[in-house]
Amino acid sequence: MYENWFLDYASYVILERAVPSIEDGLKPVQRRILHAMKEMDDGRYNKVANIIGQTMQYHPHGDASITDAMVNMGQKELLIDTQGNWGDIRTGIPRRRPVT
């Protein structure tokens, strides 16, 4: 019974969370970040901590996964207009949280 449950859970994680969707190429956490940013949109830059806090209303996991996904999106210049220290793809994610 545990083997079946583990396989079901592993399949869920791989298919629903780890692999980008074929419709828009986004993972669920990235989609939640964009939704939270759309709700907060007032024409000004928002701090990353505020966006993470808003996203946590929709994301059932911790803030570290939201931060990592958001930094990766910012480093790739994917739908996020960045300002400040976002690190570099070659050197990895910055140790401290970026402020936008």
C-alpha cells in the first residue's frame, strides 16, 4: 500500500509541480507569483518581500520556494522587470533576498 501511495505522490510532484505546463510554459509557483504581482500592480516597483507575502496566500509551500522561483524568473528576464541585485545565472542565486 505504501509503495502505491509513494508512486502516486511522486507522479503528482513530477507532473504538477516540477514540469512546466505545456499551455504557458510556467510552473505553478511561477503562475502564482505572476497572479500576486498582477493583484499588487499599481505602476510602481514592489519589494520582493511584499510579493512573496502576497504569493504565500496562494502557495501552500514555504517562502523559500517562492523566492527561488522569483529570482530565477528575474535572472532570465522572464516577465519580471527587475531593479537592484538579482545575482547572475552563472554564479547562482544571491544569498540575500533581492530588493526591487
